Amino acid sequence: MGETKMTRRTFLAAMGSAGVVAATGFRFDDKIILGSGNHRYECIHDWITPPEGMIFGDTHGLAQDAKGRIYLAHTVNAESKLSDAVCVYDDKGKFLKSWGPEYKGGAHGLDIRKEGRTEYLYHCDTGRRKVVKTDLDGKVLWETGAPDASEKYKNGQPFVPTNVAFAPNGDFYVGDGYGSSWIHQYDIKGNYMRTFGGAGKDPGQTSCPHGLWVDPRGSEPLLAVADRSNRRIQYFSLDGKHVKFVTDGVRLPCHFAFRKNEMLVPDLESVVTLMDENNQVIVQLGDGRPSDLRGHPRSDFIPGKFIHPHDAIFLRNGDILVAEWVPIGRVTLLKHVK
């Protein structure tokens, strides 16, 4: 369905019909509204922009801390004068500071966790092939490469971590998404525990476990894995046993976020999907498939249409922020229309 120019009356009538799954963009008073029913969002592209002297590379990871500050990981464009790969913004999208030139070219997964009273950032650096834990100012506290104890990398198999997930008991999981498709589990102190997954299509196997998150919505928490190249979401128990697949409404899932009973799935195949507690599609937003615009200038981007969503988070107020895998970067705010 395409973008439709509407009067206020027809807009309100169309938006009032709940329960409609749609990716339609409605342009009204120079605003683009995506979605339907209680899931309508104003689409504001480039809500976050780089500071003077910086050009974004691929915008890969997003996180928000308890004070509302937003953290963005990007690879840094080759033409950028500044090399910092982590940028920090306030909750209004105003640039505050940047750091992390060592992540240039490899800044990928970026997640935040509160441990005790303190929040920490977990980075997945695909360039240096390591997972790094830092404070909110970038001070390195812990890092690891391929886990020798897993005995999975003895013959030179690649380890290229893409994202991290956190369990309620303090354990965390690392997806070797761009390497050998293993998932590694550690305790809160960074001690290796176990490995599961591995390349393949069978239950319990993965192909590019690109993103992962502990889904808190069921009777017991389960690890949701964006089994991207297999075009599915795969669920595991917290000790690494296969539980189930989700395939309806899934194309190339990248990562997850959760709010109340809803799961947010940025999908590399040009759409952002919201699912209910039964993993049924509520709405698909900004569907730009088929997209061939990754390497194009910004002037070719289509308003209200995504190219390659790579990460998305719920902001504390319920809005959604989306980062895209495009070499000049793009971060879009989906502002909830109440």
C-alpha cells in the first residue's frame, strides 16, 4: 500500500479503525503517520544527526540509560573528520558528546544493563572481534575475544560477535552472528559457562544469530534469537535448549526490544515489526521492500519507508527509535500518536 494524501476527516476515520495490520504511510499536515489503531506513529527521519565534523557510517546500535540519554554506535564514514564511533544524545535528540574512536569500522551491537546501582554498556566490536564492557563514558572494564574454553575455534573458525542479551540472574549471552553462529553464555563476572547453537538449519542450530534478547513475557523467561539467515526467530531455554520457532511476519530479523507485552523487531528486509505476547504481528511499520537504496544518496530515500533497519529500541516514553544499516547512517524516531 502506498502513501496517501488525506484530509483531517478521512485521516481520523482511517486511523480510528483498530485491529488493522498495516504499513501504510499517511501524509497529513506534512507529517507521515505509520501504523493503525493504537499503534500509530509519526515518522521523523534524521531525528538524531551527527555533530559538526562527523559523518555517520552504518548506524548499528542503540541504547538508552536511566537518565534518558541515548547512545548510538556507528562505524564512522570514511569521509568523516571525527573518528568517534559512539555518540551520546539527550532524550530530545540533542547531541551531548562522543567517544570511542577505537570502535571505528567495528561498532555494532550496543546494549545497556544496570548491575547493582550502576549502568554499563556492552559493545560488540566486529572489527576487533571482541565483546567490551565499559562504563557510560567508555572506560573499558572487561573484554573478551573468542572463548577458548568453548573449544569451538581451535581450527581458526572466525569469531565475530554481533549482540549481547542479559538474563535475570546476571548471566549474559553473546551471539557470534558474523562468525561461526555459536551462542556463548557467561556469568555476571564474565566467566565462561557454555556454548550452544552452531551453524545449520535444524532445531537448536542457527545461521547468523545476529541479535538476541531474553523475552520476559511468558511463564518463564526464554532467550529469543534473531536467527537471521534462517529467516526466523528461534527460542531457547536459558540453558541453551531449543524451544520453538517463530516465522510468521519474519524476514531477516536483526534484534529485539520489549515493552509491556509487545516485542519490537527491526528487520533488515526493510520493515519494523511489532508482535504481541503470542508473537502474532500487530503492525509492520515503514515497509520499504523491495529496497535497493542502501548505497544511494539521501535525496533518493523515500519518506516513510525504511531501507535496512538494523536496531530499534523503545524509548522510555513509548516512542521507538530505529537505526539503519546504510553507509551514510539514518536514525528515525517513530513518535507514538496517542
